[in-house]
Amino acid sequence: MILGPQEKILTVDFSGEEGLPQLHEKLLKAIVALEETNGIIVITDVLGGSPFNVANLISRKIKPVRVIYGINLPLLLEILLRRKDFEMDELINSAISSGQKGIGTIRTDTREGG
Amino acid sequence: MKICLVRLDERLIHGQVAIAWTRVTGADQLIVISDEAANDEMQKVLLEMAVPSGTKLLILTVKEAVGKFKQEQIPGTKVILVFKKPEDILKMVQEGVSIPVLNIGGMYYRPERKQYRKALCLSEEDIQILNKLYALGVKLEYQVAPMNNKEDVLNIIKAR
């Protein structure tokens, strides 16, 4: 919606009715389907969640796979916008930094009548 | 030391356990009891990484766990025990470890299992073990996450 169609990005659905072996298989299939040897980033929700745990295991066995947890839109946008220009470590650091800067709240004292 | 939750979950430490149950119970110590996990260096590394900060993790074989209980050497003040296999819980109880309530929230589908609830798939063998646990005084509750309602597991099975 913000950037328009993107290439080389897949989503893996996890229902919560599945065990780890099923999720592991689905994630591996997606990684293979990307046909990418330069590097693949798996982005998951929380540290310690099943998607994170499975991605962690895969990244230890398949070297080009890296993991970021704590997905949010600014983080994802940073990756999609910069992935052609940056080296892997640079891209990951930049994405995490964007993700961290991308959350906050509207302070009540800055609102009219607040 | 107080055992605040005994959980049967094939995913061991994941979102529901690492985040929801740990927060709600205020546990400071997670203990995974599984021969398979305790003898697998890779699994141990992964489990360590899945534990929230401020909570400690111990990974034990069933034999080690029984020993620690008998010698009253279980660390932590509020403890969550996590098992992967019902038979391991039965071994513990048969060795004299007291488990008044077992929380079941992660038994996933396999061809030999029948699905009773979202995360309650049981084989005939699993049911036999649960019946033995019940006979030994263990209350069996199905509750995936803290905000879900509790259901009596044997009633769920009987209703089929």
C-alpha cells in the first residue's frame, strides 16, 4: 500500500494449531522458493515466539539466513527501500534503528486543551 | 520455592510460555524437563535465547529433575516446569514428585492423534498416560493461554 508491489518477499502464515515441525517446513520451503543466495532476512514478531525459535534454528544451519525480531512497518519499509544498496549487516542495523525510532506516543501535553 | 505452573507443551518455550505464562505467574525460573532437549546442544542454545530477560532457565533430563526434587535443590522462588511428553510427567509423579495440577496447552496434530481442541491432539497412548496421572491425583486442565478458559481434559475426552 505504501510502496507498491515488491519482489522477493514472502509471508509465512502460522496458525497456532501447528507444531514446530510444520512451521519449520513452511519456513524452509519459503526460503528455498526465494532462490536467493546473497542473503535472506526472516522477520518475526517477538523474541522467544515460535516463529522466532524456528527462524533461529534455520539461521544456524543455513548461513545466508538472518533473523530480526520485533517487526513493525518502519522496520519493514527500511529493508524494502534499502536492500539493494546496503550490505547485510548494514541493512539489519539500519532496519532495527528505523524500527526503534518508528514507535512512540503522542504526548498529552502537546495536544490542544491537553 | 513455589511451583506456579506445570505445563505440557511440545513447543516448550515459545510466546505463550515465554511471554504470557511467565508474566502472569511472575515466574523467575523456567525449568524444561526433557531428555531430548537436555542432550541436544542446539536445542539448548535455542531455548536459552527464547527465555525473557529476568527469567532463568534450567534444562534437565527427567532423571536429573527427579534428583533435584528429592534433594530439594530446585532453584528460583517462582518456578514453571515445562514438559514435552506426558510420559515424562508420569515418571516424575511415580518417583514421588508432587504435581497437583497439570496445564496442557500444546499437544499438536500428528497422524496417530485425534484432535479434541486447537492445541489438544491426543493418541490412545497419550490418553492412557493422562488417565494414569489422574489416578495418581493430578488434575488435568486444558488452557492454552492465561486469558483462555480452563477446561477439564478428561471431560473433553469423554464428551467425544
